[in-house]
Amino acid sequence: MMNGYDEPKGEDPFAAKGGIVSAFDAFPKSKPQYVQRTAGGGKWTVAMTIVSVILFWSELGRWWRGTESHTFAVEKGVSHAMNINLDIVVKMKCKDLHVNVQDAAGDRILAAERLSRDPTNWVQWVDAKGMHKLGRDQHGRLVTGEGFAASAHEEGFGEEHIHDIVALGRRKARWGKTPRLWGREEDSCRIYGSLELNKVQGDFHITARGHGYMEFGEHLDHNTFNFSHIVSELSFGPFLPSLVNPLDRTVNTAPAHFHKFQYFMSVVPTSYSVGHPGERGSSSIFTNQYAVTEQSQEVNDRVIPGIFFKYDIEPILLNIVESRDSFFVFLIKIINVLSGALVAGHWGFRLSDWITEVMGKRRRGGHSDGMLGSKGGHYAD
């Protein structure tokens, strides 16, 4: 008997049990009577549990979102045609506007015959401050009006996950309806629709009747010129209303009758893919992005006023691929992260326990009781 503990005869409390195989156990265990639970250990356990849950949730979200890679390449193949999708309101009557396309191939396309034109009123599209008010809900979030539900964030290129863009791109899109006049006077024209163009440099322009081209008919009075406009949609390629382009929801007002608006756009063919192209289960859509610069100024009566969209096609292809690790790789990452957290917590507990022991000895002045409770290391007779 020692210190009131009866040790069983012929039994080594620290010896391996279970035969020869148990001697190779890399994870030895202690008996419950030799394990002491402390308040400090409990606090560290709770803290490491919280940290482990946060790390697991973060890794799960990263795996679920996947990773995006952007690569550039020269566009392969020979392209001939490209769609332009337009939805614009001009503060002039429809009968007073001409819509045309002139491209580098020398073709002139009478776009007005292929696009829809609806009479409307300017105040139905802007508020008292001149801001575009249609297409927004009560929280100011975007509502496309073409069958796509509004999300909590702004939709747009690079602002949502690629799998969302690909999924929306496979849905059939339609143009929103023009608001009814309800007794208001017609003072504006909504021009909208998709138009097939040659895939070359071109100029899409909206001018006044009798100006810009030699045509027969009445010469429109200059005092009726007003090229103030609202661009709700301007995109190239398939019509994907869920994607917001640089000119979407643009409001530009003309301070004078003779005013010329010019937009210079560089169109970049873009491919969105979920999974690497060619792999089993991958899906892709092809569209276009563009960068734009604007130049608008008041002109004299010798210059043709109007709205001019000048576009140029870049010879490169942007590939945006969203990929995700397999579940097995994700499981390995989770094990590595949680193992590292547990090891760090173990060493943190050992360090804090050692600091507590050292500070306790200092408070006691460096002296301690003997094993049998005597002071100064002397034994009682």
C-alpha cells in the first residue's frame, strides 16, 4: 500500500494488454483512474470545437463554390454572324427615328425593320431625379422582367457563380412588355429586340428622320430633336437578360437639340464552363463581354446628331471555367485542417498548463510541500 492505493498483485498497471499485437499499438491508452479532467482542459476543448466547426464550414463553402480560372486564347474557327440585343428608350416619337447599322463589310442593315418599336412616355421610365426607375423592386434590387427572379445581389459578369450563369443561360429568355400609356401622351419610343449582324467592326446608330442618309420624305424640324435615352439592355451574342453589361440601365440626357452621343465598345468573346470542357458532365455557354468608353458633345447643324454605338470585335477568346475538387479530395482537406487545429490546440493547452504551473510556483515563493506533507523536506519520526 502506498498513499492509500492498493496495487493488484502481479499486475503492471502500465503494461500492454491483449497479447503480442497490442504491443505495436501506436495509440496507447491510460486507465481512467490515471486521467484527470481539469477546467483548463475543458475550456481548450470548447475553444477547439468552435474553431474546428468554423474551419469546417469555411472549407465546405469554398468547396461548394468551386474555383474559377481565367485563360485567354486566340479564337479558333471562322465566325460569320453575331447577335446584338438592344432595349433602348429615346425621347422622340417612333416615326421620327431611323435605326441603321453600317459595318466594315460595307453592308447597311435597316435595323428598324427587324426590331420592335413601341410608343411610350418618358416619365414611365425615369423618376423625378432623372434616374431609371423601371426594373427595380422596393429594395432597389434588379428585376429583369424576363422570367428571372431577382437575387439579393446585383447580377452581372463575374459577380455570380459560373454554374448560376450557365443554368440561367439555358433558360428561354423573353423581352419585357412595354408599360401602357394609360392616357399619357406619346413622347418617346422604345426600340428593342435581337438583330443578327456580321461579326466585323460596325456602327449601330439611331438618327432623326431625314438626317444621315439621302432619303425621300419630309425633313424633320430641328426643334423636335431630343436624343435623351435610356439603355436597359445592350449585349452581344445570345440574349441573356440575367447578365448585366456595362451600358445596362444607362440614362443620358441631351441638353441641346443637336447633340451627338458616341459609345466605343471592344467586344471580347467569352465562354463560361462548369467543369473543364470535354470532361464528362461539363456544360458551357458562349457569349460576349465588352468594355465601353463614351464621348458626347453638342454639335453644330453641319454634324449629324444622334446615338452611335461603335463596336469592334477582339480576336481573343476568354475562357472562364469553374471546377470543383472531388469529394475524396475534399475529405482529405477536411482531415488535414481539423488535424492541424487539434494539434495546435493540444500544444496550446500544454503551454498554458506549463505557464500556470510556473506562475503558481512563483506565487508560493519557490517552496513546495514534501511528498508526505512535511515542511522543508524533513521527515517526522
